[in-house]
Amino acid sequence: MNKTIKNIPEEKCTGCAACYSSCPANAITMKYNSEGFLFPFLDDSMCINCGICLKRCPEKEVDKLLESLQEPINCKAAMVSDDAIRLKSSSGGLFSAISEYIISQNGYVCGAVYSDDYRTVMHVLSNNEHDLIRMRGSKYVQSSVGDCYIEIERVLKNGNKVLFSGCPCQVSGLKSFLHDEYENLYTVDIVCHGANSVFAYQSYIDEIAKGRQIESVNFRDKSLHGWSTPVTIRYTDGTMDDYPYHLSKWNDGFLNGIINRKCCATCHYAQKRRVGDITLGDFWQVQKWDESCNDGGGTSLVLINNSKGLYLYEHIVPLLKLSKEAPFEAAAKYNGQLNRPQKMAPGRKYFFKHLSSKGYHNSLWYGHEWRYDFGLVGWWFASNYGSVLTYFALGKILLDMDYLPILIRIPKKDGTPWEKITEKNIEFMAKHFYISKERTFDKMAETNVFCDGFLLGSDQLWVDWYKDLVGHIFYLAFADEKKKKIAYATSLGRSDFQTTDREKITISMLLRRFDAISVRETSGVNICKERFGIDTLRMLDPVFLCKKSHYDKAADESNLIFDEPYVFFYILDLTEEKKKMVHAIEKALMLKAVVLLDMRFEIIDDAIREELNIISNATIEDFISLIRNSAFIVTDSHHGACFGLIYEKQMITICNDRRGATRFESLFQLLKLEKCLIKENQLEQYDYQRDYQNIDYSEVNNILENEKVKALSWLKEKTIAKHDTSLTEEDVFSDYVWENEKRI
């Protein structure tokens, strides 16, 4: 049984280093992860599985941790009398006063300081005033405690007083490491708004410094802005960069939960009850409670949490020019972390995905979800359940790969609106993804401004007559040369592509601009090669690559409930033969039929609707739910069959020639299910007892799994690959095509 810190999920770890400090085998090291946060890394070859590291982890028993927190016994607004010290302090100078008292008692202070090059922050234990100056002021980046806990224990056992100041999780880490109570230990926890990434900090200052050697970094420089949260960086050449609060992009990332450690979003310490003997912070907006408590130079919030905290505070009162009892509510009103944790920004993962390649400031656009990795182009809004779910799947796949997609609205060339039903589909997709605003055809190139690249999906995009409807949008003619262009499992719809020689040349030139192309059907591979001279690969439809949990979550939102098992008929093109089949299958299976038609299909005769038990106005969520909960499926839809396979349903699939037989044939050949596919002209003679072929899902799932691995690997490889931004002959031609189309 593993008794190590590997039992603690990464999103719960605060990086307090209690485990590292406790390990008797030195098997744990603190290292930065890919986001720039310190985590314990365990060397299994050195680990003796003694369980001490887990035992010392504050996160192991959260209930006990919460029970140990203390209700403040007093709340103060305070300032030190020495204005020079207060000027160099973040708020009212209380940390300096408490530290100087401890030093005067032959004690030691442990606090956070910058490294000499200002690229990292670490805790140091010291008993000299020079280091106290370095500890003064807020650092706004997570510090490393190093071996401080071990050093503190040694000093405490020698009988010296120690003051430890840090984030609440670090105070908790120290207490957990020490395990025993020490009367000569005093702790100060700060009102922490979140631990920020060291890599984000380094990228931030590097982009501002532009190669200049840094002399100092100050996130709270009062000499220029008074009591506020500016960023001031001074350099050895005498120059300086200064950003007031409202222009600080560091604050932008920090206060919006973009650059914080994951655990900060569920912080146990962001509340009234505290872990330290004293809590220090800024008494923001104190003047709204009492104008006399704010002279513009900084006012400290002091929470006295126990007798030790009271002892410290009473010994520094002579050094204060302001010490006024205040209601906790006045302090908490403008200090959110005394009420609740800082929420994690939804775009946090996109910020960190781009940080190493794009740098801090550019990555903030992704963190705010104002810039997108890929614009998804295709029939994602179309009046067809399969088309919508194709892009639902593709969007979820990208999100699971930590890419940020946006669905691009497609206009008609003639400016007329799409069918009314598309509005419901857009509403469904808007619940899951960002949707671009509506644009006229001639404004489509604006999407280049906020998309890094464009990704085509599946479901009949490269169809000749579409050029009259949407021009060459589905060939990304509007995308400029700097944008990555990928076609994943794009369908040509038919087994051949008939068009003019001129159009073949146009399409060939446009396709040559793509970074990568795959198609859904085997026939598509042949067409691309023979008609356009483009080599492609066949890939699985996107709906198979999407995690089933995403579909389940959507289906759970359906309000459709059936008390009895049912056979589900999803029929795109209702014919007399298919009507007869509904009754025949009902009788053969002894199950009630539930019928769903194409979104655009209108049944005029209510008697037929009632006779066949046709569902009206079904949502996308209903569609998935109907398939998931069915006992059996009959469909003439390619995606109806796909979802039947995903949910491992026994089914009858009718090869729908008028919608394109090649997609049925390609899929069923791949899965070795050719015998399960029925031609429409065979329906009159079809006999369930005689002709039905059972699906062996053990074999089907093996094939699908191998295809999914191949497809996801291809997609990951192509999305990661560097795009050549140089202008080519094909790009010039594309511009010519697009400019001419806009004029039509």
C-alpha cells in the first residue's frame, strides 16, 4: 500500500514543502512543474514508504485542518509611526514592527525575499536587519521555503524565538512539519489573494525589461503612486518601467485567477478563521469605515487570532501612530479572500498552454478567452443533428487537448438568412463553446484577427455546388498566410467530384495552402489525389473521438422520459417502405417505436405523426438521449449509425443513397460490418427474422479504439506542428479568389 504524497491530487497540493522537509530518506525534491509552481517529486528508488510525508501533509486530513483554524479575537486598523518604514512597506508597516521586536529578543524572522537577479522568491531565516529590509513588501509570486522549516526547528529547539511570515498554506505547512507546539514560535499569515506562477512572473519581467539588468522589482511602490498596487521595475542603467494599478497586466492576470496555482481556487484559508497567530493585510477602503484611518500612506489590517498574536501586538503598540479597533465586516468587505477563494479563470489552462511560446502578455489574451487557437469552420449550425454533433465533438476534442476553439458563423454569399431551425442549434452550441458574431460574406477575413488557425470538420463540406452558396469558405480562402489550416476527416459527400477544369485548379491551389488534410471516406482519398493532386489520409469521424462523457452530460439535460423500452427510428428520408418497416420491427421486437425525422421534415398529416409516434421539436440533447436510452435502433442516417455504435446498440442501418452512400460504405467496411448495411432497394424484401445481422461489439470496439488512437495522434501532431508563415504562390492565388468572390 502506497503511503506517500502520491495520494494527494495535484490540484490539492499547495507546494508548502512539509513533505519535502519531513522525508527521512531525502527521497522528495521540490521542482517546478510545467506551469511554474513548486511540487514535490518523489524518487521511488529512494523512498522507504514510511508514510511520514503523507502524515505531515496538511491536505491529508482537511477536516482536522479546518478545526484547527481560529476565530479572530480582535480586528485592528494600524500604522507604524515611522513614515520612512511605512513608505517602504506594502501597507501600514506592521510586519517590520513585529519583526524588529522579535530580533530585539535575540530571535529570528523567516520571510520571503527576492533572489539577487529578481527572478525567483524564496523564504530565508535571519536575525539581521538587512534581511528584514529584503523581506519587507509584497512579492506577488509564490516563494520557495527551501530548508527553512528544518532550520526553524533547529533554532526553536535552541530556545530562540522565531517569527514565520508567509501565505496561510505555508504557515500550515510549517505547523504540520513541526507537529509539536512551540511556545517560542510566532506565525503571521497574510491575506493571500493567490499564489502566482514563477514562470509567468519571469516571462512578465523579461518582456518588460527587454534585456536590461534588473536592479529592483516593486509591486507596491508608494513613492510614485501612494498606497496602491502598481508595478515598478528599476534597472542598473538608471531606467525604469512603471505601471499604475489600472495599467498593470500583472494585476490583470493575478486578480482574475489566470496565473494562480490550481489549489488557490479551493483554498481552505480564504475565510474569517485563520491559521496564524496574527493575520496581516491591507485595510483596503478603510476610509469608507473611518476617514481618519487613511492618510494615503497605507493602513494595515491586523487580525489578532489568539493569545500569542495579542502578545506580539501589545509589544509593538508603542511603535504605532494608529491602532484602532475595527469591525471585521469592514475589513472583509474589500478583502475578498477573507470571505472566499479567488475563482479560477476558465481560460487559465489556455494561458499556460501558450506561456512558453507566446510569452506573458500575449498569453493573457487566451487566459481571458479573447483570442482563440482555432476557428471551427463548417456546418456546425446546420439543421441536422449529425452535423451539429460533429462539431460538438470536434470542439470538445480540442478543449480536452487544452486548445481554445471558437465556432465561426458562416454567411451566405447573397446575404439571406439561414433556416429558422439553425437558431436553436446555435443556442445549443453557445452553451458549450464561444460563437463568433454574425458577419457578412465580405467581412469573413476579420476572423483572422482573433484566430491563430482554422480547422475544418467533417460532414460534406467539399461539395461542388456549395460554392454558389458560400463561395470557397470551406476551402478557407478567407484565411491569410499566417494562419494554420487543418482539415480533419472532411467529407466530400459523394464517391466522385464533378466540376469544371477551372474549379479543379482553384480547389487544388486552395487545398495546397493547408498544413494538413485528412478525409472521412476512402473515396475522398481517391478524389483528392485524382482530381486535385493532393495526398490525404482517411480518418475516423470526429464523433468517435469525443469522450462519451461529453455526450452523456448533454443527454442528461433532455426532458424526454419513456416508461417502457422502445425501438428508436431515426429517419432522414421517410418513404412508404420505411413506414412499413416501423410497424414490422415493432412487431418483431415487441417494442413500441419512437420515431424522429430530419430537423427540416414537416409532417402535415397528424394521423401519420400519431400512427408512427413521431417526436416533434427534439433538441440535440433529446437526440443523444433517444439513442442512449433505446433498446434497438433503425436509421438511414450516417450519424444515427455512428451514435448507435458509440452507445453499442444493436441496430439496422439503411444505406441512404440520396444523402451519399459512400460514407456508410466506408465506415461499415472499416468496421467489417458490411453485412449489417441494408440498401434502400432491399427494404421491401427485408425480413427481420431472416436478414438481421447482430453486431459483435468486441471486434468493433477494437477497430474503433485503434482508429481513435491513430486519429488523435494525427490531430495532436498537426495542431502542434509549426506553421510556415511565408507568403506562397497559393496564398496570392487565394487572395485573388477571395477578393473576386467578395465582389460578386
